Amino acid sequence: MVRFMMLFTYSLSLGRPAWPPYDLFRSMLAMVLGGITAFEVWVDNMREQRFYAVISGCHLESVPGVGTFYDC
């Protein structure tokens, strides 16, 4: 459902491919439910602990940067 609500905000032909909005939303939801309030801490946790990356829909090698979350 989130994918369809946010799909119109992403361009398929301009710029570099964007992170899927539903993955970022899921990641932020997991962050809040985990009691983490800073994106910097969350990104470090995703890079260090595979569990956080997996539930966010990311591979350990391609975790989004802190700035990606601020752009949401």
C-alpha cells in the first residue's frame, strides 16, 4: 500500500535509481519500534548487525546512507 501511495513522487527516467520508498518506510518503522531516534545510530546498527538490514529490506553490502533517510 505504501508503495502505491508514494510511487508518483519518484522518477523512473531521471537521476540515479531511488531506494524503494516502502523499504525506507519499513526501515524507519523498525527504527522507531526498536527505540532508536537517530538515523546515524540506525545506519550504524544496520551495517553492523545483519538482522536490522534484513528487516529493512537491504543487503548488508548496500545499506542506505544517513542522508537518504533525511531526504525522505
